[in-house]
Amino acid sequence: MAGRNLHSARRGVSPVVGVVLMLVISVLLAATVSSVVFSASSDLNQQTPTVARSTGEFVIGPSGRCGENTVTIRHDGGDPVPADELEVAVGLPDNGARIVALPVSGTALSARNTADPDNVVYDYCVGGVIANGGQRWSAGRIIAFQLNAGGGTVEPGDSIEVRVVHAPTNGVLVEAELTARR
């Protein structure tokens, strides 16, 4: 009889160990999932600023001097945005460019300030909040830069697309289609 009690006691250990292992795995899985969810939710707290209104213009002329082939985007209302949180994307019919790592220290862009394989953006004559150390882009302030005639000549009446992007959230602050004029 003693042998039978010992044998039946050993058989009951296997299901108990299985249940304990399942509980441990469930707790570890719940802890992992919750840490991922809580870390992702902290990124959601940063919101894209709102630029309620903006205006822009694109004045063309021969490239090579400041003030020609100039794109200007004016912040007319909404939240102020620090210059170091801005990026500018430019789209021409055949190519495009992106101005990044703002503000620049002077009025010239370096290689680190552009993603521009087609040489669309002229590397001198950036202005407003994206140049000279920058400020906050707020109501009344402008972003100004120049296109390079060698990067795709634009004639009067042609359109370009300009997006001002809030880099930390990748949200579009301004999306403008500008028509070239003299």
C-alpha cells in the first residue's frame, strides 16, 4: 500500500508544475507587452503644432544672385515652431529636395543641410528663421530659400510644391502649391 500512495503522489506533481510554468510565462508576457505599450504611449504625447494660415510666393529670375528664384513662406497665424524642429520639402515636376538640420549658422547651406541629389536648392541665400542661427517660426516671420536654375529651370506659370514639416512628429505644418512669377 505504501508503494501505491507514493506512486500516485508523483503523478500529481506534473500538472502542478505545468500550471506554475504557465503562470510564470503569462506574467512575463504581460510585463513585456505593458512595457512596450507604455513606452509607445510616451511618444504620442508630442503633438504637431498647428499653423493655421500661411502664405507663399515664388519669384523667378536667373540664378546666381541672392533674391532670384526665391521661395518665401510666411507664417500668418497659429503656433510658433522652433527653427530646429523644421524641415522644408520642395517638389518640382521632375525632381525634389529637402532642407534639413536647421537653422544654419549663416545664410549658406552645407551638405548636411540638404537631401538634394538633383541640385534643386541653391546653397546660398537662405533666410528668415532658417538662417543666421534661427528663431521661432511664428506669425509674421518667413522662411526664404532659393532654387538653383541648374536643378530644373522653372518658367513663369509653372508650379512647385513646398511642404514645411515638423521634424519631431513628421507632421506637415504647411503644404503650398506655388506658381512661379517674375
